Amino acid sequence: MKTKTFIAAGVLSSLLLSSCAIIKPGEVGVKRKLGKLSKKTLSQGAHAYNPLVTRIIRTPIRTENIEVNLNLPSKEGLNVNSDISILYKIQEKKAPSLIENIGEGYENIIRSVFRSASADVCAKFLAKDMHSGKRADIESEISKRMNEVLNSDGILIDAVLLKSISLPPGLYSSIEGRLQAEQEALRMKYILEQEELEAERKIIEAKGSRDAQKILSEGLTPEILKLRSIEAFIKLSESPGSKVIITDGDAPFLIDNE
């Protein structure tokens, strides 16, 4: 009985003194032994450690997403509500220094930096810009500002996405009306351009007809007219059926008896 108890105690002691951590794909592990962080990271796979004196801190290095809902200030002093996605990842080699300098709650730091950067950037733009083609410029500028602060700690901001923009009702109606007016102006411009092209076409067509008539009239000399008249008589004489031809000697006029 004592032997079994001794063996069980030995097995339990072994389990307590030696354990195994599994690092999954897309993350790294950092050992903290007696409060001191290791400078090296543990890659995916199984890693043995002593749970009594060591802790394994798992840190994701794949792209992560933080969702934020925030009122963004505009240049004219309006608040524009937006749902935002912050896509970031941790640089593998800097994971130990990140945990040492900031701790495991680094997402709170990312949110704080975003609030500061977004306030500075959005205050340079009008509210309507956040709902137009300038949205990409705003997103890019916020990402740049955040990376300037966070890159040294091993946090890389991949993108900041303003997924939805809720403008104040009055401003939204104003923008919608302006866009409709712009579309109507473009439509009228198109119609005028088409009418100008049609007018140019008619002028060119009339000029061509006039030039053709001029060339034709200049080319119809009396000699040519007589030649054409003779050719017409010859063709009439060769055609079947009886005909009555009235002529003054210059041009035939045909009456078909059939």
C-alpha cells in the first residue's frame, strides 16, 4: 500500500514539475519564468515547461480584427457616427518586448491610439468627405498615424476600414440633393453635346450636297448632255415593247404603251 502511494505521489510530482504547452498555427508562445520573460518565441508545436515556475503566454501573429463604434469629428464640427474595423497583427520577433512593455492588454492600447489618430485626421475633412471617394484617403491616413505610434512596439496596422457612415439627417439630405443636381447637370450637358454633334453632322451633310451639286452642274456641258441623250435613245431602241418618244431633239420623254 505504501509502495502504491509512493508511486502515485511520484507520478503526481512529475506531472506538476513537467507540463506541455501546445502552440497553435497563427500564434507564438513566450515563456515567463519566475517573472522574467524570455527573449525568444516558441513556434507552433508542443513545448515542455515546468508549470510551477514557468508560464507560457500565447500571442496571435495572424491578422486580428477589432470592431469599434465611434463618433468621428468633422472639419465643420459635426459628429459622424461610424462602425470601424481595425485590422492588425503582432510581429513575431517583437512579441516578447510587446508583452514586456505593454502587457497582454495591448488591444486597449490599439483602441486608444485609434481614437487619437482618427480625431486628428477626421478633423481635417468635411463630413461629406467621409461619405464620398475621400473615405479611402481618411482610412489610409489613420492607418499611417497609428503605425507611427505602434510599429516600434511590434504592432502592425494592416488597415482601418470605415464600414458604415451615419451622417446627420439634414446633411445627408443636402448631399443627396447636391448629387441629384450634379447628375441632372451631367445629363443636360450630354444632351447639349449630342445636339451640337447632330447640328455639325447636318452642316457637313448640307455642305457635301451643295458641293456635289456644284461639281455636277459644272461638269454638265452641252456636249455631255447630247452624249447622254444619244445613249438614252440607244438604250430605248434596244428595249422590248412599243414606246412613244416625245423629244425636242435634245432630251427624250418616254411613254410606255404597255
